[in-house]
Amino acid sequence: MVQIYTLPACAQCDATKRYFKRYSIEFEEIKLQEASGALEKVQAMGHTAAPVVVSQGGTWSGFRRDMLESLKESYEQTDSVVI
């Protein structure tokens, strides 16, 4: 599952969450101002802007349409696998 670290009144955070919902990408929202140690964890990853997205494919910060598209494609491929 994807994790997204967010801040209040953050337009890029809201846009990223809307993208996840639109394409049915499951995510866990971690609110930086409420979760103990979350800010330090994000800073230790080298990020200084919100949102911070953590997925199997890596991490990034900000609204990154290129990374979101890549993540969406990986979810579509996973959903189409028949076992």
C-alpha cells in the first residue's frame, strides 16, 4: 500500500490524494502535524516538501504527475495478473 505524508491546507497533497482516489490506488494518509515522528522520518528520507509519497517504486515529494502515472501503470499491471 502507498503511504502519503501530508500537511493541512496543502494543495499538492489534496491533488495527489484526488489522483489516488480517481484511479483506485489504495493509500494510507499520514498527517505530518499529528503523527509522532513522521516529520523526522520524512526529513531523514531527504524530503523537505509535502506531500511525500512512499511506494514500492520509491519515494518522492510534491505533486509529480510522471511518478503518479508510473504508479498507476504498476497498479493496473498488478490488477490484470491472473493466478
